[in-house]
Amino acid sequence: MSDIPVWDTTSLYEGFTDPRYLADQAALTRNAAKILKILKKFPRDKKQRRVALAQAVELFARASSLAEQLGAYSYMLYSVNTRDETALQQMNLNQELSLPLQDAEVQFRATWAASGVDTAKLIKTYPELEPHRLALDEARILAAYQLSSSEENLAADLARSGADAWTRLQAALSSTLTAVWDPKKKVTKTVTELRQLAYSSDRSERKKAFDLEKSAWKSMETAFAAALNGVKGHAVTLNRRRGWNGPLEFSALQARLSPKALDSLISVMVESLPLFRRYLKAKAYLLKLPKLGFHDLFAPVGKDDRRFTWNQTRDYLVKNFAGFSREFADFTSLAFEKNWIHARPLEGKIGGAYCTSLPLSREPRILSNFDGSFGELKTLAHELGHGWHYWLLRDKGHAYREYPMTLAETASIFAETIITEEALKDASPEASLFILEQSLQNSTQVIVDILSRYQFEKAVFERREKNELSAQELNSLMLQAQKATYGEALDPEELHPWMWAVKGHYYQAGLAFYNYPYAFGQLFALALYHLSKKQGPSFVKVYETILGETGIRTANDLAAAAGFNLESPDFWRQGIATIEAQVVEFERRVHGR
């Protein structure tokens, strides 16, 4: 385990008492105050207004980078040791220091919308503001949907003890919820540990874990229902007062995706359901089951006993990324060489993986929990995709890094697809079946399960407009959504009615419909991968341009630059076609045809 690295943070700060860290905190406060001062004394003269607006935009970019750097650093230290009280305190402090920036953003939108300054004329005078054109246009739109400055300040303040408190309650309850695994030996397991047993090869163990997990969620369903009602009620009230035509309209703007493109994506996801049911039925046949239960979705198929050392992992990733892009491979080598990856599992370290960027240091950092398996190698590929996306933007301004979730997942899934496709070429029959089925598992979650979450959340918002929902009503809506998406491929008696309590994304007050951006990222990345195979090496520059402009162009415009029309169902079908080829191959392996 000692050969698996932890990350090097010395190039960032030497700790929370580092003068550079303290200076950046002071600079964040100072810059936010400067923005507010400019807006408070906003000039009447149009020429002077352009000067003031340009200054405000530049200060926003600087302050936002400071907030991003400080927040990322404090979370990094907390995430590798959740017992670190100082790191937790610094996380909270950095959030508090960022509050004036939120106030400044509200005031800027109102001032900008009322200024009478034309965007084109402002950029003509200050061409360095060109990357901010989209953000300025969005600010004008958002200004029409925001309350007065004092009301928005009050809403932000109340959210800390209201919606955000409900969010923290869900996180606290779900992270400590346990069930008795072995009464005789007095062994308990957390719901996280029980959910991990969904990957067990022993069906009786999967079923036991599933039943215990459901019982655990049920035991706290009243509290979870209160939290969900609190968060969604908060969003409903603010959306109504701000004048939005429902949360989906706001979500599409956040995703920088036209409503027609979103409708097209969802329609193709619905259209593809029979394909995924074919895969699930083939998996049930292979497992000798009449139908899969929810607890069988992650049951392993095939076998991959390969184990990779850290150096082998580096070599494998560098070699396969080089087949697509030498620059991507070089970045990967650098990430390993510079110890930008915290891969060693440690007590007190969070699970899973993430990539974060440190804009002032111009470096990314990646967290994973490496165990030598191919699955963890693929996880690293995913996070390195995020890292390379940032790396391409490291010398650009803040506007370039403000890309939405829809586009954030593109680079990571593209990188993961490279590794999956290459791994299938030289794996043993058992290992290739394992890899193929793992890929289909993931696609099923991203298309089918996420569609069920989307439909559930849509129904919850519609009901929450009228009244609070009981835990029983939430269970019923979740079961309806699962039956509508998984259909006859799953045993209707073995579904998961408490998935609304499991998934923390439902409890994010400022980010409704957290789910469909993953489906967007999956299908957009697969369509780009398909195009890369057609165009060969020349596609790399196209791809780098797309990643380089994810923060300054809408998703529709970026896709158009690559020759895609996101509003056409045919575009989304390209991504589904890649998955269909895998389903056909899986059926061939299962049924021998």
C-alpha cells in the first residue's frame, strides 16, 4: 500500500497558516468589497458605466478564482481526513467569506440589466471581456428573474438555516444510518457498506443486504421526507417568486441547453428503454434468474482477476491515451510524476473519487481509492479526463472554467470510453465479458436509472406546488418511475422505493434536476468518440477546441461547431448506437449466437 501515493500540496499552500493562504482569504474579502463599492456608486454617464462594468467583471473573475482555490484546498484536506476539525472550520470560513460575492453577483445582475449598456459595445471597447459575453447575456436573463437585492440577500441568509440545513440533515443521517448484519456477533453495517454488497457474486448476500438497507431507510423515512419537502418547498417558493415557469426552465438555463434539446434528449432516452431491457433480460438469463431484482443490477458477470500496480496503472493509461492524443498522455504522465493524485485508501478518507482545480496554482488534483482493480483504473481514467479538461484551460481566464455539469462530464466519459474500448481488445474471454457488462451496467444507470430519477423529481415538483408529500407518497412516485423505465426487465416486487432517500442530489436546493446532465455527458461523449473513429488524428484538435470553449459557449453552439444538432433526436441516437452494439455483443456472448 505504501507504493500508492498521496498528493503533494506544497505547491499550493503549506497549510492553513501559510501567509499565502491567509493573503488569498484577505484578497477574496477585499475584491468582493470593491465590486460592491463600484455597484453602489454606479455612474450615470454611459462611458463611465462601461468603465465601471469592465472593472466589476474583472474583479468578479479574480474573486471567483480566489473562492474556487480556497474552497478546493480546504475541501481537499478535509476529504482525506474527515476528522480534521481545522479543515472543516476552514471550509465553513471560506463559504462565509464567499457570501459577499453572492451579494455582489445579485447586485451586478440588477445593475447590468438596468445600465442600458449594450453588450457588443462594451466588448468592442474592452475586447478582453469577449470570453464573458455568454455570462453577461445570462446575467441579463437572470436579472429578470431575481428578487430585489435585499430579498435575495435574505433568501441566501435564510437558506443557510433552511434549505441548506435540510441538505445537511440528509447527509448526516445517510452517513450514519446502520443495520444489524449479524445479531449473534453484534455486527452492524452502514447503508453505504450494505449498498456495496450489491456487487457481491453471492445472490443471497445481495438480497440480505438489500432488504436490510431498505429497512434502514424505512426506519428514518419521516425525517428524510421532511428534508426533501423542505428542500423542494424552498425551491418551489423561490422559483414562483422569481417568476420561473417551473424548475426545469431554470435547470435548462443552468445547463446551457435549449429546452428543445433537452426534450430531444429525454425523448431518445425513453425511446431507448427496450434496448436496455434486452440487456437486463440477457443478464437475468446468464444468472439463471427469471427476472432481475433491483439488487441484481450490479451482480458481477464474467471475471477479471487482473491486478495493476501503481506503475502499471500509469503505463497502461499513458499508453492508451497516447493512442488518441499525445498531449493527453503527457498530461497523465505529469499528473503521476507531480503526485497530483491521492490514491491511497486511508481511514477517515472519503470514498469514491473526484477531480478539483486550483486556478491560482494552475494545477488540478485528483482523489481516488485505488485497489489495483481494473474498475479503479477506469475510475482514474475518468478523473484524469476531468483533469485534462482543466489543464487545457489553465492559462485562460475564469470564464473558460465556468462550464455547466452537462459539459463537465464529457471529457471524463470520453476518457473512460477510450480505456474501455482498448481493454476489450486484449482481455481474456472472461475478462472481456466482465468489462463489457460493466460498461452496460454503467450505461443502464446513466440512461435508465437517471430517467427514473428525472421522472420522479418532475412528479415531486408538481405535487410539492400544492402540498407536502408523505414518505408513502414519495415511495409510490419512486416505484412508478422505476416501473416506467425498467419495465418488465425487473421483478416488480424487488424494486427500491426509498431511492429518493438514498440519492443526495435530490437535496441540493440550488440545483434541481441534477440527474439528466449525466445522460447528456454520456451520449455527447459517445457521439464525439464515434466521430473520433471516423476522423482519426485530425479529430484531436476539434475535441480540444470543444473542451476549450465549454465555459464560453452554450452546449448547442459547441455541438454545432462539431457538426451536431442537439435538438435533433438523430444526434442522441448516435450515442445510443454505440451502446446498442455492446448489447448485441453481450447477447451474442450470452446466447451463443
